[in-house]
Amino acid sequence: MKNIGYLAQDISILHRQYYKDTKEQFDELKLNPTAACILLSIGDYPEISQNQVARLLVVDKGLATREINKMQKMDYLRKIDGAGKTKNLLLTDTGHKVVEKIQHIRIDWWADRFADTGISADSPLVHAIETVVDGITDSGEE
């Protein structure tokens, strides 16, 4: 049995395989993996700021800004004034439809992986990983 140190490597393998398997579906939506995650975050946290999105996803602020600007031009989201100079983000009607498609792509991929292995979505490992991620992303809140 591998030690826990291999967990990051195993998660990276899952991450790469997910994007490899779903690339065509995301290409149809004109999205890359980061853009898809940004839209999902905005769907989960309406009026989230650009900086909060970057921290939540643990991505560079510049990358988040570039992707957000592209998706604004695609009419997936819009910016509204927040506190001070902050710009908050909201999904457009088109963006809401795209988020539904992204959610289905993710759910279907994971359902297939779980079905292939016999692991269920309520596995203690799933909860443990979510807890670790929450600890990482909670530390960056405003």
C-alpha cells in the first residue's frame, strides 16, 4: 500500500484525466478548466469578487482576471460595483445555462469513475478531501 504522500500525485492524475476526458465538452462551451471553475464559483457565491475567486480556486489574480474578462465578453458573467474599487461578479442568463452544463459534465464524469470502482460519493475519503480543501481555501477569505 502506498503512503499518504502519494495522495497529491494520485489527485493530480485524476485531475489530468478529468480534463483529458472532458476536453471536447469544454471546448464546445469555449471554456478551459480554469474558466469552468470560475463560473462554478460565481454560481455558488453570487456577487463574489474577482480576488475572492482567485483565492477560492488558489489561482493567480492575473489569470483569474483574464479568464473573467473573456467570459464577460462571451456574456457568461457581468461585473457589478462592490465595496470601494472592488468588482463583484454575477452570472448572466447564458452563464447560468453554461454552469448547468458544467455541473452535468462533472457529475457524469465522477459518477462513471465511482461506478467503475465501486466507490460511493459518500465515501469517507470524499469528505476528508473536502475538509482539507476547505481548510486551504478558508485561510484566504477577506
